[in-house]
Amino acid sequence: MREALRNVGRPVRIRGYPEMPLNFIPVDRVVKEIIELEKEGFANGPIFHLTSSIELRLERSLEVLTELLKLPGFELSENEQ
């Protein structure tokens, strides 16, 4: 997919709001937390929300992806066009 995005040669348009919050959590942290919950027998109930304490915004996340993956970029559009 990375190669396909690079070959587009121009920013890819994505529908979304620049200030939309995103919550990424590394999979190794999720696994660690699940193991700990299982050891405790899920003491506080059957539902747990594993989230990051760091909240990124959509616009910044796309900027980071563009830099890391050396992509032509993304263009955010708040409407369907």
C-alpha cells in the first residue's frame, strides 16, 4: 500500500476534520494489559477500555505518517467533494 500511495504522485484526499482526536496504543501495551487483567481475573468487570494517555489530532497524525513513510501527503476535506 505504501508503494501505491507513493506512486500517486500527489496528496491523497481524505475526508475528516483536522482536529478530530485519535487514540493510538501500541499492541505490545494492549497485550501486557490484557495479561495483567487476566491474572487479576478481570476483577472490576468484563469490559475494559485500553487507551493511550496521549491524544493526537488527525492532521498531525497524517503529517507524521507522511514524513515517516515518505509519502506525497494527505489532503483533508471536511465535505464529500
